Amino acid sequence: MQKTFDYIDRNFDTMVEELQKFCAQPSIAAQNKGMKETAEMLAEKMREAGIQAQILENENGFPVVYGEVKGDSEKTLLFYNHYDVQPPEPIEKWNYPPFGSEIHDGILYARGCSDDKGTLLSRVHGIEAILKSGHTLPVNVKFLVEGEEEIGSPSFQAFVDSHRELLKADACLWENSAKDEDDNPVVKLGNKGMLYCQLCVKTGQTDVHSMNATIVPNAAWRLVEALNTLRDREGNVLIEGFYDDILPVCSEEKEAWKQVPSPEKGLKKRLGIDRFVNDVKGEEVNLALYTKPSCNICGIVSGYTGEGQKTVTPCEASAKLDFRLVVAQKPEKIVRLLREHLDRHGFEDIEICVFSQAAPAKTPVTEKFVQVVTRAAQDVYEKPMVVLPTAAGTGPRDVFDWSGMPIAGIGCGHAGSVQHAPNENIRLADYKEAVKHVAALLFRAGEEEIR
């Protein structure tokens, strides 16, 4: 292992240059910008690293990059990542060009550097370091890199279902994680599910002068009244049956949560807020953030929102919502319950348009693979790795439910990486540690049981 770590130290400047080049290539799935070029760039780099890579056409979406490296044992790890990134807007909020891939004071600024190009390339570099430091891989590795994660992975389920034999593995290293507010490395064992939808209402054929507001229905008010029935002021969702399927937290997971540091102080400071919803504190913060479902308004559009004033009664209004779900809530059931709720409250005219959905998924904290990941972290990091039973975000983990394999996420980000926001960044020191963690994990996976 030390020979590989020495190789990483000697060649780290080259790795950083390759990371900069990769992050400078736009790959915005929502805008179909640079997708094919990025897939080709990635496949070429994987081949240079000693990985047999190919681009698999995805009939209903962007190309999937697949790679393989044969190892010294029958054990196989699957690496899941994505090469697409979020749109960079608002551009004016960036301190540096979002695809300039600039380094300042040891920090790389670029859209997608943390989510997920940095973590993806750290795995390629980790394998390259093992192979070029005179070793063969201790285990077989498969790469599965999609290009639609940031738009809800709409075609990923069908792709995985049609390639199950190809994707069989003993365990899976998931696409991302980041150090917490106290700079502890974190492994994430699950994701919340999500239903993303839009509510729309139309009350007439055209907007009218607001002098008519006493007699003409206002679409904005109609929508706000409907939204007001969905949750109370404490954040409790009021949709009948919404909480019915949630499973209780098991004793092993409760114990794991006690070991997770509360992000309270650091998160409040970074976000510039004085209190959390319901004034939760201490351990309550983690339980609220990670184990409870939510109904969130992402945006509302109606009427006149330009400069100055315009007196108008709008005839159309829409709101985009996301429901974050926990095990074992099902997004398709939540859609049905939402429809029934609106109808029951007299809002039959409110339309529901579903954009994306994903079920929650979680790996038990007792899995052997989790121990391998955390022991490998001890070979690299000065602080112990925090085991997060589930993440607050969402990803397509549920498409691998058929496999039964344990899934754990590690990555190169930090608490201030501001994924999806202007000035997304990673610290180069964290990137080096991430590369070494991948290498250490592969060595340990060859020596220890992973399933």
C-alpha cells in the first residue's frame, strides 16, 4: 500500500491537472450541453489509467460509460458515479468562471468538481496509482458512470434492468460523500427517496386588470390556498396517509446516530441563520435532517414579477415541490395520496405533473463492507470516519435493490463545497486523501470479507 501512496504523492500535480481539464469540460444534462464530449473524455482517461472502458449507448438518454479491471480474486466491486453536473446559474454569483477550473489557495473552483467529477476521477486515479506502482488490483472493479443523475436518472432504471448480468458485484461504492462540519470523513449508507412534481392551476384565459379582483378568480391565491393544506407551520405533512409506511429506526442504527456529530453550530454559521425549523438542537438536528420526510416548495411562479409595479390578477400559477421520503415510503403512492388530498379539500382543478421519482434505499450499518470502508479510512485520515446511516439527499440507489449488495458512498468534498450552488469547490488536500482512500479500500477489500 505504501508504494501506491508514494506514487500518488509523486504524481499528484499531474492528477490535479487532469482533474482541472475534466472539470473544465461542461456536461450539463438539463441543457444537453457537452454530454457526448464528456463521456468520450472520461472513457479515454480511464483507458490511460489501465481500465477497459467503453461507451454504452443508452436508447432513452445520455451515454453510459462502463469500465472493467480484472483483479487477483473473485470478489468484485462496482463503482457508481455520474459525469453530468448541475447548471451553473446564477453565473453572476460565481467568484471565478464555473468552467474555468481555477485553483486559488489550494482550492479548486468548478461546477461539478465536488458533485461528482472529483469523486469519479479520484477512483480512476486510485486504480491508476495501484497499477502503475507495480501491483495488480486485489479485486475486480467495474465502473458504471451515467449522465443523467442531476435530472433524476430518468432512463437509469431501464438501463440497469437490461444489464443486470453485466453489473453483478459483491458490493458497490456509491457516487459521493463529503467531510462534515467538523472535518471528519463520512461514509453514507443510504439516500432519502424523492417525488419531484409541479402543481398547476388555471382560472381563466387571460390575466386581467386587478380592479377586477373582487369578482375574477386569482390563480395565485388559488394555488397558495392549496399549498397551505399540505403541511402545518411545524413542517408536519398533512396529506392523509403520508406517514403510514415509515419503518421505525432499528437499535443498531439508533446507536450509529449517537456517534454522528451534530452539524448545528457549523451549519448555522455557514448558512447565516440563527435557528433551525422547530428550533431543533443537538442530536435532534441529525434525526430531523436524515430520518424524517418533508414537503418542500422549490419555487412558485405567477403573475407579474418584473421591475416596478403592474396591477394584474393572474390566470395561471404553478409551484414546484419535492417530497423527500424515508424507508419504506413509495413515491408512486405519495402521488396518489397527494391527488386524493387535493380533491378532498376541493382542489380538483389543481393539476399534478410528475418530473421524477426515486424510492429511498439504505444499507444496514452492520454490513461487513461498511467495516472495510471505515478501516481503509484509518489508513489515510487523521480523524475517524463517521458512519452516516442515510444521507439527506436523493440518488438512484433503489435501482440496485434486486442485487442485495451493500452500498456505501465516499467522496472528496467538504462541508463548504456548496454543491449545486455558485462557487462549488473542493480542497486539493481532500482530493489527495480521497485518491488514497480508494487505493486503501481496494487493498483491504482483497484481504477482508466484503459480503
